[in-house]
Amino acid sequence: MRAVRLAQIGNPLKDQDILIPEIGASDVLIRVAAAGICHSDAHYRGGISKIENLPVTLGHEVAGRVEEVGSNVTHLSAGDRVGVHYLVYCGSCEFCVRGLEQFCFSGQMIGKHRDGGYAEFIKVPGANAFPLPHEIPFETGAIMMCSSATALHALNKARFKAGESIAIFGFGGLGFSALQLARAFDCGNVYVVEINPAKLASAANMGAIAIDARAADPVEQIKGATAGRGVDVALELIGSAKTMRQAVLCLGSLGRAALVGLTAESMSIFPYAELINKEAEIIGVSDHLATELPALLEFARSGKLQFSPETLRVVDLDAAQINPALDALQDSIDHVRTVIVPSSDL
Ligand SMILES: [Zn+2]
Ligand SMILES: [Zn+2]
């Protein structure tokens, strides 16, 4: 089969012909219909996140049709449409048994520790394949399983409830999903903090209150808009110590700041005035959980989570098209996501 693989860190991905993987009793073989090209794939290629076993087929945002089912897999049959949960886990360690598989001691990321979806076929454990309702296009199903799933996990970690107000720092892929999901939770006011005029306009179009961080301190703006009260939940999706601190400072009493963006900087907090006095909380968010995916898929099936066709760009399973898409991701400022749709010439 055709696959586009990372053979050497820092070099472009390569087209390779490899064997179609053989499945075990608990696995399914999926014919890939769509694979999202993600920021983390650019980081793997560039060596910013370490990959040890090379070559490897990248691609952790995958949707397709079941081609073959292992004898122990009972919830799927050949021909079913599925989306893939990107973390392969043991199912029996102390974290897995509690449904917290992102901390599995032997967890493997698809498209990093094992071959991913930049290929015609992918093998995954049956437990990682979730039925994809026919209302959800494969392209959307693929990209949802990463950024939208993480946005939902952030809201869940922040214990976000109906009627609560929320500030979203950063309106990229995560923020785009977080706003729609907050709406699906029946939220109160949503404040989107950005510096990019196009993103501010897009957030306002989607019903959020756009907070232009270039105009004035976003914390002051949010305090002003909430009669000094602050918000119930803040999501930091940018990965900067400055916006993380702002996310904490814009909280009201009992507010929760969920930090999703990655940074190596440190952040300072004055414990009494900024945290203790308000009983505010700072919550770390990493990845998402298999148990959250059915709710996410239902939000997408019912149209509460949508990606309009103009936000998706399609390329073929071809290194000459995928490498430039990875290059472009480094300095992307829009919501357009590139998805690999393998041409079907088999
Ligand atoms: Zn991703
Ligand atoms: Zn485990």
C-alpha cells in the first residue's frame, strides 16, 4: 500500500510502498478515507517532539471504513464508518481501569509510536475505532478526533456547566471547537480573546464577544463587560505565560482556568489575592479520553459542532502535497485545516 512516512527527523516525509498491516484478534483494519494534517505532525517532522522509532507513518487524525475485523471485535463489521481515538492503551493498568487512559503506562500515540493514517490502510485496536454517524463527513470526523476532542476535554476538566460564562484565549482550531462546544453546553456569555482581526471577526460572527487584546488589557475588558465579576471558566489555548496569567486573573469567585496551550515559560501568581481569596482553580489539560468521544460525535451528528467546507482543504496521499501543507502549518493564521483524502486507484 502507499504510505507517506517520516524516515529521518528534519527531512521531508517520503512516499513509501509498505505491506498492508496484518491484524490481530483484537484489531481492525481501516481503509483510510481522511487523515488530518496536524501541527504536531510538523513538530514530529521538525524534531521539536521526539520520535524514537523511524521510519513511521504519521497521522493521528483518522477516519475511514472498516476493511477487516479481528475475531474478538464485536462492535464493528466490515464496511462500517469509523473515527479513530489516537491513543492506544493497555486497558488494564491502574489508570486504564479508571478510564484515564491518557496516563497509561504503555500508551502509544498513533502516528508517532506506531504507524498512523498517512496511508491507504491503518491497523488499530477495535477499542480505538468509534462508529462515525453518516451525518459526519470523513474529513470532519478525522480532524474532530484531535482538536475538538481536546477542547471538549478542557471544558469537562473545567467542570463547565450550563449558564456559565467563559473566556477563550486563542481562536485557532481548538478555540473554534471550544466556542461551539460551549454553546452546545448552553453556556452564558463567551468572550474570545485574540489579536488577529480576522479571528476576532469570525468569533463575533459565531456569537462570541470579541476581546481585542491589542486594544487594551483583556482582563480589564472582561472585568468591565462582567460588571467587575469575572468569568466562571477561562480556557488558555495559546501556550504563553502571559495569556495563562490573564486566564487566571479574569476569573470570578470559584472560577476555573483550564490551561491547554504548551509553553516552557513560568507563570507567577499572587496566591492570596488571585487564587485563595476567590477559591479559584488552575487546571492542567492533556489530550482527551475515549469515554468523551461518543458525546463529541453526537454534538457533530446533531450539527452543534460544525466545520464549514471552506475551512477544509484536501490533498492527496502524496508526499509532494503533504510536505508543503506541513510547512504552511508553521505560520498559519486562519482556520483552514488540510486533510489527506487518498485517491482510490486500488
Ligand atoms: Zn492533531
Ligand atoms: Zn494502561
